[in-house]
Amino acid sequence: MNLDDFSDLIERPDGGVRRDAEERRERLIVPPGALGRLDELGEWLSAAQQSVPVKAVEQPRVVLFAADHGVAELDVSGRAAGTTHDLVRAALDGASPVAVLARRFAVPLRIVDAGIDCDPELLPESVVRHRVRRGSGRIDIEDALTAEETERAVRLGMAIADEEADSGTDLVVLGDLSVGGTTAAATLVAALCGTDASVVTGRGGAGIDDLAWMRKCAAIRDALRRARPVLGDQLELLATVGGADLAAMTGFLLQSAVRRMPVILDGVVGAACALVAQRAAFRAPDWWLAGQVSGEPAQSKALDRMALTPLLDHGVTVGEGTGALLALPLVQAAAALAAELPERTSVTADEDAEEPAEGQDADDVKVLDAT
């Protein structure tokens, strides 16, 4: 497998359709610019769908990739190492923020076990059947995955993207469920952006104190030393300092772009995977939206590198796709406005009012206007 092959497979959203959408927007009864960024979103969707007017987003799906990361053993997370299965169980039981919002918005939720460190019997077969391995290596001292496992994980993500596209999903809200995932993600971002560990080290979705932050920074620093020699090969980079969930999400993002299926990114993990995918296929980011600002410095670095501007900034740090799902109604609203607002008629009501009535000449109209 060579991820660079995706560069020839991915095309940008249709520029001609986008121009047609922009021209149609100028004819709507609401003045151009009055709807702010909603105009841009509607035009982007039109180009992605190759449809003017834009079609409603009717079959969105939340897809969460789950895995445990060995680096969590260093106490760099607000959660105990090896407890990702608890996050998955909460989401399945409808007791997590993303599950509550998915239920409220009537959006199906799909969880894919790429590398959870638990007995398979603890979770439904539909979740665990895709597992690549149980947990990942400690990236500060060893590889996260073998080369074979990395390829399996990427192909898993590609297969999930194909399944979603084939089932009619028209937009994906992408997130992760992991313990230690932000450490691996920050390492990837630092490596690809050429920055130091301290620049990208955040406090994670569960929040950590200063001592844990210093441990996390040290872990990223050590992982970076291992990452820099393999920067020229995206697959090897994911194997060295990534993880099964990150490799799968990278494959998912690339194949989604191939299938012309838009994706809303959530936090730093999704941003890191998107940055790896961009290195393989520079057109791929044109198919993604940044759902929200997560507060993680590595996310900001990655999004800036890809020129993606987040839709929301509500201070949501919980992760798990929650912030991206909050952005979904905004995207749906943009589609509805672009499709359903009427166009201006050729003669406006004001122009009608200035026309002389039957039996009345233009001078009479001017006199009436003056009074």
C-alpha cells in the first residue's frame, strides 16, 4: 500500500457547480453576505454534491473510531489507561454527550473498535469485529503498530467509508473514543509541522494537571525523536507514533474524499489524521469541515496548515465527536437556506410602486412621492 496513490484518485469538489451556486445565491431575496458563513457552506455543499440548488443533508452519520494507546500508561491522560471500553459502553448506552446529541438530532451513531484493550466479550460483536489489535505500543519507546497492522487499520477505515457511502450516508461526523489518543495526535502534528513538543501539548478531553501535562510533553518529545526519521512515509509514521484508530481514521478520510462524501472533523485526533491524509493527497481537505475549536494547540496548528476554519467555538473539550455534531445543524441550516429561499423576481415591489397607475401620468406619481 502507498497512500500517495490517493493523490490521483481524489478530485476537488466541482468548481463549475460552485460558481453556479454562487450565481444563484446572488439572485436570492436575502442580500449576499447577509447570512455570513452560511452562504459559503451552502456553496461548498453544492460543489460536493454536484447539485444546484443544494440538496438537503438527510442521511448524516456519526462515526467514532475507538482504541487504547499504550502511552497512557505514563499517566498523561485524565482517564486511566485501558479504559476506552468504558467510553464506548457509555456511548452505546446513550449516556455520553455525543450519544445524547445524536439521539436529539436523530443521527445514527456507529462505533468501530480499531484497537481497544479489553476482552471482546465486554462489547457488542458489531463493534469489536473490526479490531486490528488490542491496544497499541508505547510510542515514546516503541512502535504503535507493525507495518502489517498499520495497513490493516488503514484498509479498515477505507472499508468503513465505502460502507457508509454505499448505504447513502451524505455527510459524516467523525470522532474518536480513546485514552492517550491526544498524545499520539499531538506527536503527529508536531512531526508534520516541524514544531517542538511544548507547542502542541494540550490537556486532553478529560483535562490534566500541570504535572501530568509535563509528563505528556516529555512523552511527545521522546516520540518525536522516533517520528522524525520516518517523516517521508505516511504509513511508517502512523506505525511509529500513531495507533490503530488514527491509521483507520486516516484511511477513512482519504476514501471518503475519493467517494465524494463530506466529513466534519471534531478535535485534535481527527485534525492530526487529516494532516497525515493531506500529505498523501493535497486535494483531500477540500472535502472536510472543521466542526469546532477544541482548545488543543495541536488542533489549531493542524487546521491552520490545512487552511480549515472551525465553524464553532463554544469551549467544548469533551471530544468524542461532540463538538463536530454540534456543528451539523449549522451545515443543515446552510443547505436549507440555499435550497429553499426564493429568488428575486425581475421586477421588485419597489419598482412596481413607481409605475404610474392606469389613468395617471408620471408627473402625478412624482408629486405623490414628494408628499
